Amino acid sequence: MARDIVGTMNVTFHGAAQTVTGSQHLVCVQGRDYLLDCGQYQGRRKEAEARNRNLPFRASSIEAVMLSHAHIDHSGNLPMLVKSGFNGPVYSSPATADLCVPMLTDSAGIHEKDAAFLNKRRARRKAVGMQVGEEDVQPLYTVEDAERTFPLFRTVPLHTPADIGPGVVYETWDAGHILGSTCMALTLTENGRTVRLGFSGDVGRTGLPIINDPESLPPVDYLILESTYGDRLHRPIEAVAEKLADIVTRTYARGGRVIVPAFAVGRTQQLVLMLHELINAGRIPALPIFVDSPLAVNITEVYRKHSELFDSEARAFSDRGEDPFGFSRLRLHPRGGRIEGAERSACALYRSLGVGHVRSRPHSASPEERHRRPAQHHPDHRLSGREHAGPQAGGALAGSAHLWRNDDTPRGCAEDQ
Ligand SMILES: [Zn+2]
């Protein structure tokens, strides 16, 4: 269907509306479509598969993507977009582009393993005469698709306006959520009229370890604002450190080990730094600390590379010649293996399921993981419950907002609307 978009400037919400994952917002300016975030929808397998595979717009018609940050629910469907025909630029901060390399590669690897698992199960069922589908399950996207995505990144530093298309100026501010996370303000011009559209991405809380606090956006005419927490209030970060110290000290006293599920991006680095500070302050014993996620290790390297984004606390470590992520007690360990030397009184961080993952993978848990789950402490959950939240039931995911138009005729932006 031909579209007549003269005089229209629309935003259509294709995710993260009445749910907390799959952030994708389509902005139409001067007849061109721009995508704010390209998040992967995370939920029940079939529903997630259908939403992520069947894009609600034509990928090849997207002019450019603007990415707020590297979490999978904001970036994870980029390889699918590329696989479906998108070949334009992806604008982001330099740290987000760097983080997306290990994040999307890992995500693609999970999709490949997931498909292999389902096909193996299918073959087993077929062998015993059960009814199964004829076709092999294909991964949503592959590592190869992810690798075709990386060259499309165009990095733009904070506070630097960039013309990215006719009538579209993109500028970012620090969102204080994870390394490289941004809020953005788009200056959009059409038919001689200009509006400013703000997009918050995920906004961090003040006082988080390592990264700076969120900056305020300049005044905007319209704002797309995340509201994951609703009206809930966070406890001060000091209370979190206190709780963590209490858990570690009590566990140590009875000769136990603390096992922490921690998201590979952001949370692992924050916890390591927090434990480091607690040990330095003498508030917890000097325990060995293990990180058993290769992804967390790769992401920590990106954190090290972007020390210009550190807050004063993390910078103080660097200034003293210390590495906040590599101190002598930290031992990095491959996922799923036995942690040698952790017989007693250790703190182990392993990768949890959530934003850093495509979907829950009960089949992929090692026997060690399944065994140790009941004994976990969850300070991570106390730091932020957001990543653990499942999608809310019901409601359509897509909605649309009209910025302004020259007449009153309702129109969509995408061709299929
Ligand atoms: Zn996020």
C-alpha cells in the first residue's frame, strides 16, 4: 500500500509498551522511518519467537537506528533487523557499540544453541514415534548475522549534535544506567516546523557504582519515558552495600560460600567493585572472588577501555593505580566448570538469566548450577528488580503517537499500517 506521509511526523511504539522488554519505537520524519532501539522481546518461547521473528515494519525501509544502550531488550533484535534487510547506520555512544559486540555475539550463540537443543529433542521424540513438526528449528539469528551488524555502528560522543538524515538531528546525554547508556533528544524538522523529541532509554538511579549519575535532558516538546518501576522507590545504594556486607560476613562465619547471580553487563562489575570496597574498608573478610561468566569477562574489558565514563569513585581506584575490576582476589572462571579453590568461604558471581539473555534456558544449566540454586543469595535482586520482571500479561504491545500533522487524517508511518 502506497503511503502518503506529507505533513506527518509520527511515533509508533512496537515494544516496551505495557511490557518491559522489546523496546522499538518507529519515528517517521519527512517520509523516512527511523528506529529508536531494536530490542529483543523476552517472554514465553512461542510468543517471543513470533514477535522477534516477524518484524512489524519492513527492515529495508528503516533509514537508521538510534540505540540508547546495549542491554538485549534494547539492542538484541538488531541482527534480526540486519538479517531481514536493514543495511543503514546504527547510531550509538562509543561504549554501547563496543558492548554490543560481546552482547550480540553471545545472544546469537544462545539462539544457535537453543535451536540445536530443540532439534535434538525433536529428533529424540521422532525416534520414539511421537508427533513432531517436519522442519528443523532455525535460530532467530546466528553469530554470522551478529557479525554483519557490527560494521553498521556509527558512534557519536555525548553532547555532540549529529545530522543523521533530512530534518533529524541526534544528540545524547548520559543516562547513568549502564556503561555507555544514553538518553537522546532528536530535533525533528518537517515542512518548516521543528519539534524536539526526547527518548529516555533506561534511566539509571543515582549513586550507582562505576558510572556517572544520569544527566537531565534539555527541554523537549515530547518525551518517551521508561516507567519500569512505576512509583516504587529505590533504597539508597548504601543500604545495599550494608546488606551485602551482612550476607557475606554471616556466610563466612559459618564457613559457607556466597553465590550471586549477576547480570554480565553492569551488575557484575558493580558487585566486584562493591566487594572490593568492602574488603578495603575491612567490612568483610578478604575472600577470594570468582566470576564464572566469559561474557562478564569480555564486558569487563569494555568497561576498562572506557574509563573516561567512570564516576569519581571508580576513578579514584584508577588514580591510585588500582584496577577496580582486576584486583588480586578476583579469579575469572569459565561458565559451568568447577571452581577450584572455592571449597570454603568464597564469593562467586555467576551469570544470571534476564536482560543479558535471550530466554530462560533450563536445559543449559550445568548440574553444579542446578545443585547450587537453592543456596543463592540475591543481593543483585535488591540492587534492581527490573531485569527479573517478567512481561506483564495482556494488552497490545504497539501503540502510536502523533507529534503533529498538517491535517486531521489519521495515518500510520509504516507501509503496512
Ligand atoms: Zn537497560
